[in-house]
Amino acid sequence: MKKLFYFSFVCAAALLLQHCTSPDQDKKADDNADTLSAVKERTIWTKEEANTWYAKQPWLVGCDFIPSTAINQLEMWQAETFDTATIDRELGWAASIGMNTVRVYLHDLLYQQDSTGFLGRMDTFVRIAARHHIKPLFVLFDSVWDPYPKLGKQRAPKPHVHNSGWVQNPGKDALLDSTQYPRLEQYTKGVVAKFATDDRVLGWDVWNEPDNMNNEYYRKMEPANKPQIVEMLLKRVFEWARSVNPQQPLTSGLWDGDWSSPSTMKPIETMMVEQSDVISFHNYEDTASFEKDIKDLQRYGKPLLCTEYMARGNNSTFRGSLPIAKKYNVAAYNWGLVDGKSQTIYPWDSWKKQYTAEPEVWFHDIFRKNGTPYIKAETDLIRQLTGR
């Protein structure tokens, strides 16, 4: 009954939104509708389809990427701060150690502001990445950090604080206002449709850590029922993305829980696995934990992608995790590439503990701003394992 009510409410909101748009927006929506209506929605991939796709890929090794000149997704992609020179240079450093993929966050406000311009910048990014033989895994939505994203000039980093300016997508206001859901649908379909048959794009991570309540960071700002809202909306996002028939896989990564059996998993985790064409997960713990997660998730018989790992201060290291990923043919994306405005060389506890200088042990990231590795033994290991 709740699902039926929700579906009826969203449909009514969509009709209301159509009457509130400008003539130009109506025409754009009509043109998009004509294009998308001609596409037949595909089904969730079977194990056989997923493994056939994965067999065509090299061993996937990469990082969660943001250029060092951007504090968050908005600053990375907005026209005024879209820094192609830095993107090109830093993706070159990733390629130099054998990385062939990067995980990159998007934002729906950019599409709402100027869909043509945003898609054009995405195409530029894909073109730059392809020159380095790197395929992006794009992230559509994200439940982590600041729940109040705003377009325009982004705030300066708070000194020595990990990810002090990262923003959620879509954010608290949109989550609590179902009349904005049609906007999220247009963004999802528009972005995925643009690259649905593009061989340069690896896939779509539809929602990062969807039920994350940002404990100790922004918990007081989060709606108490955020996990329930996101669970309801996440399934719709999977359906919206799949409706434009992308040739690439869809996924949403498990990130905090006990995945040892179906009975220990939360309902949202079960749904994430059921809706994903390939299974993705996060692990910021030691070698034994990393290998256990892999073995637990192998029961689904689909390719595995670890889309976040490597936190040195938390015993998650390249030396501990990357050889295990290669052993089991699991894709591996460490968090961070170059020390920059996101300041992820600082640990999570920098939100509570004051740091006044570069930490003795970097939490994330591989390179300094001048391109020299933080720890040469790490880049040597990555090159060795990737065959670079």
C-alpha cells in the first residue's frame, strides 16, 4: 500500500512539475521524452551476462578521483572551475602506475542548471580519460557529508580537515520534497542516456553509501527517516537508469554491515544486491577483513568491484588489499589520487581532533601536487601488480 501511495504521489508531482516549467523546458522535456521512449528498458543482468561483460575487461585498478584543485563534485564540474589541465595531468599520473579506471562523482544540480553544458563537460572528461586508457565509473547520487549542496563558488577548505567541503547529492531538501523527484529522474535518465552506448564509460554507481547517516559529522542535520526515504528512492533510481538501456552495468556498493549471509543483511542491502548488475562494496579495514568480504560476496556469482579501500591509519593498505584483489580478480578503487583541496590525507578524526600540519601518515591519496609519490614503494607495488 505504501509503495502504491508513493508511486501515485510521484506521478501527481510529475504532472504538477510539467505545468510549472517554462516553454523552453517543456520543449527540452518533450525532446528527451521522444528519445527515451524509443528505448526499451533492459532487465537486470543475469550472472552469465555480468560475467561475460567482466571477462572482456582487464583487471580493473583505479581510484576515486577528484582533481586536486576541486574541493567537491560541484567545483570539479562547474564551468568556471572545470580544470581540464589538472585533470589531464593527474589522470596521466594514474595511468603511469597502471590504473585503467577511475570512480567519479557527479551532481544533479549541475544538470538542472545547464544540462547541455554539464553533459559537454562530462564528454570532455571522458575524452581526456580515454587518451590515458582510463574508463570512468560514474557515481550518480551520494549520501555522505554536507546535506546542503549549493551551486556557485564553493567554500574554501577548512584547514587540515578531511573532506571539509564535500556535499551530498541530492541533499536533504530534495530528499524530503517528493515534488523534486521528477527532477532527479530527468537527471538520471539524461546523464545515463547520453553515454548509454559509449564504450569509453565503464559503468554507473547509482548511489554511494545510500543509508549513511554521517555519524559524528552531520548527523544532527540529517532527517531521522533518511534510510527509509533513500531505500524507497534508490530502487526508483535503478529503474530510471535501467530504463534507457545502458550497455554498461549498474551497481550500488555495500559499505557497512554483515554480509556473511542473506539473514544478516539489512533490507536496503538486499535490494542493492538484487538490483545491481555487478556487486560492489567498500572495505577500509585490514587484509583479513578485505578477504572475508570478498568470500562472503562471491556467493552471488557476479563480478565484484571494491569501489573504496585504502586508509593507512585504519590498517587498510595497498600492500594488504591489492594483492588479495588481484588473487580473486576483484576490481579495486582506492580513495584518492593527489593531495589537494579535499584534504583526504587527513584522517576521519580530523573532524574532532585538531591537526596543524601534514599528518605523519597520510590517510588517503598517492601523489603530492608535484607528481612525486608519497611512498614510492606503494607506486612500485601498484606498477608491479598491474604489469605497468
